[in-house]
Amino acid sequence: MPDPQPTHAGPFALGTFAPSGSGEADFPGLVTGDRVRDLSDLVPSVRALVEDWDDWLPRLDGLATSADDTGTWHELAALRVLTPIEPGQILQSGANYRKHVVDLVAAEKESVHGATPEEARADAESMMDERARNGVPYVFLGSPRAISGPYDDIVLPAHGEQHDWELELALVIGKSGKNIPAEAAMEHVAGYTISNDLTTRDRLYRPDLKAIGTDWFTAKNADTFLPTGPFLVPAAFVGDPSDLRITLRHNGVVRQDESTKDMIFDIPRLIAYVSTTTTLRPGDLLLTGSPAGNGAHWGVFLKPGDVVESEITGLGHQRNTVRSGQ
């Protein structure tokens, strides 16, 4: 367990844990500060809690605030923290932070089209204003096999060299729905967690199939390429999800530091959009996009021995060490 221990907004959070240094089975846990109540005597997994969220939420509050210490309690520092929930679908939003996309578009207009910096930025900002008014989000699917724990090593795949970070606010669906109107979308959110959606940039485009475009499977779904957690924090405790701070440090240097206010499409619009195509179900994970400051921006990519530290307001933090794959 890193020092300091992760903290969470509100009286409790949820997670999945395993006793450190043992072969014992993992278990769903109710986190209250520096203690964890083993919930395996009540429910098999955090996913099962979320599938009956409206019933479980008040019961969890009772367990967290009760003076009765029935059940098995652990010190958080004595446990291995795993990814908090096994998701159904993983829906990932791309190009959803205004400053990030404006930087990318402006750079292309300068380098490819010969625009001045002022012209390029003005054009890019105008494009994003129009996109926010009349456009739709860009969303793709990720593989649950890419998920790893918030303190697990990031294992770099053998292919590719430009391994990059993309820290994101992730929401967990707690109520099924299809064609969900934006004004009702937040009723479908159980809680929030942290995801770092890693990408191998030089594997993103297929030179043999240029007309097809991006190869999201290869570039984003290597094992360990989606560190997630440490906790699922109920939505009621997080406050305004459009006013959270996202911060990532690479070897101690701040690389991403932005508010979720910079989203082009907010969470209700994201939920409304994806639910026109797929039925959302409890346990689905929706990543909301990454702000400016990834490695491609800095000209710095992940190497063995690097340390990535990530945090989002009220959701705790991650700390991942990078190593080479076999």
C-alpha cells in the first residue's frame, strides 16, 4: 500500500481487496477511512451490489455509520487494493476535452496548412464551439482484460515504443437504460472511479490498412493498460462531477492538471449518446475522456522504471510503476 493511503469523499466507498501476501480469495469491501468491512458474507462482489444499487445504497450507509462492529474488519493498509469492479462494457470517450482537442487541431493547421499560431487557434476554437453545439461524442469500446489494479505495475508490450498516459474520470452505471434522455441520465450513475487509459501511439494507425483508420484494439488494450480504482465512490458523495480536478504526475513531474469543466460533452450528453446504440446495464464503465498533457504533448513516453501517480478529487489516487513485458 502506498503512503499516504488513498482517501475518498463521503462516509464510505466500495472496493475489491485481497489480503496482502497470501493466496486467500479477494472480497468486496466497504471502505470507511482507513478500515474495510469484508462484505463477502452479504454479497459476492461489488458488481452484485451495483446490480441492486437502489436497495444496497441505504444498507451500506447503515453499515458504515453503525457503532456495531459486526462482520470482519481489516486495516486498509494491510490489504492489496484491486480494481474496484469487474465491468460489463467499457465505453471510452475520445477527444472530449476542449483544450486538448484545440491544441491538436491548431498544431495540425500550423504544420499541414501553414496557418499562423493565432489563426490556427482561432479556427480550432471555432470548430470546438460548433462541435459542442451540434456535434456528438466520439466513443469506442475497450476490453475488460486490459484492466489492472490502481497500484499494479504497468507492463509495456513488446511492440511499439510510444506508450502514453491518459487519465480519466470514469463512471459506473447503476441502472439499466436505453435511449436515456440527457435530463434523466444522472439517475443511471451509481458512482465514480479513476481510470488511466494508456495508449501505444505508434501502434494507433495501421500502415497496411490506412483507409480503415485507427487500430484501437492494438493501441489501447494491452494487459495492464487500464489501471482502475482504487474505489467506487457513490455519486451522492462526489458532488458536481463537472468540477473535479484531474492530476497526473510522471516521475514526479505534473503532466496533466485540469478540471472536468473542460469537457466538451458532459456526462449527461455522453450517457444519452451511448444509450442510443447500446443498452446500458449496471456495472458498465464509461470513461469520459482525458485532458491535455499526455506524453505526446510533452514528447515524453513511458519507459521501464517510470512511476505514474494519478488522482481525481474525492476518488483517491493511483501509483503505478512501469516495467517491460516478456
